[in-house]
Amino acid sequence: MDTQMRLYWEAYSETFTTDDLIRVMHNPLRDYENEFVNGAIVDIGCGQTSFLFDYISTNRKLIGIDNEQFQLDQLKNRLDALPITDENIELFNLTLLSDPLPSETYSVVFLANILHFFNLAQCQDIISQLKLNLVSGSFIYVWVHSDKYYSNDPNDPENNEYFKHYFTLADLDHLFIPSGFERLLFSETERLFSRKEMQTQEKWLEKILDHMNIFDKSERESIKDEELINNPEADIIAVYRVL
């Protein structure tokens, strides 16, 4: 994790409580919980996850996977603060496509805000890696940036430097359906950040400016005016199930 992203997640941790994460979360898999097969609930690229918190009071084994120890440490701090003493959760510092995944049967896999950091060929490899742990009836939740995302500019030669791919529904179906999945849900959304999210962005920018030793008030305000723009985020959420 580079310094800028570490500063972002510091600002995020300072702004959003665990209760905030749980309250604002939209988890469409709640509608299918009585259909879950036996196995672990896994969040890949979990960060300071809200999804695993949704199942913390169940008897399910929970697995959080991230390749940034800072994020896992922040998640551990959140878990330790919960009034639950017997949560069955394991956290792993692993990198997709480089490290083997924990050898378990996966009932549910959350892939939230992660696949757009890989190109389509790599996404196909990720699905192949996951299928080693899936069984008939396993669910996969996917949340990706769509091709309508504000930063997507196909004419920009650096368009895929950070986000490696902006998705369409056809892209996702092409990845999952030939691999033996059925699609249960598709939703495409466009939203602006809430006031609290924009406050987080401002706190993050202030931390960056401090790190860069930019303390002149007028210069800081000029940079804020230029950078703190609430661009609409366009995303796709989909749920697939192994046949």
C-alpha cells in the first residue's frame, strides 16, 4: 500500500465506526441466506469489511483475505471492540493469483471492489482459483466499477493504469456463466458521495498535504477546490451461484 492509500484508510477509520459500516451496507445475499450451503463465508479484498460483520453473530466460519496488513490490523481492531467473544473468524494476508487460498468449502464469496484491479484474463484466472473451493450452490457476490464510471475514458492511453477494467454486464456473464454459474441478481447504480464520505475525502486530502509539507493556507484551499469534486460513481452489483 502506498502512502496516499494508507492515509486514505487512516481517514476512513477515523470517520466511520463499525456501526456505520453495518448500517449503510446493502447486502442482497440476505434474501438467499436460507439457501446457503455448508461452508465458510469469505470476503476477498476485505479491507475493513462490512460484509463479514453481517454474519458475525452466526455460527458460520468467516474468512477475511487482504494483501494489506494495515487493513487487516484495522479490521482486527474493529473486531476486538465488538461485544462478541466467540466469533469464528480468520484473517489472512494473501495476494490473489500469487498465494493459494485457504483450503475450505466456500459457501459464499464476496468480491467487492476488487475485480476492477485486474484485467479480464486475470479475472478469469481468479474465478478458476476460486472454483477449487466452491460446490454446487455456492454464491459469489460481485461489485465492480462499470464502464459508465466517471474516470473511464477509453481515449486516454493511461485509462487502465489504476483500474484495469471497467465492466459491463456482458463482461461479468462471460466470466461466470461459461464457468458453471447462474446469475441471480444484477443491479447497475450511479451515486454521489454522502456528506460524511466527502468529509472523509477532505480529511484524506488534508493528511496528504501535511505529508507533502504544504501548509500555506491559500495553497491548501486552492488544492481542495480543485480536488474535492463529488463525481458520480457508477457500479455494477451481481450475484452468481454455482450450478
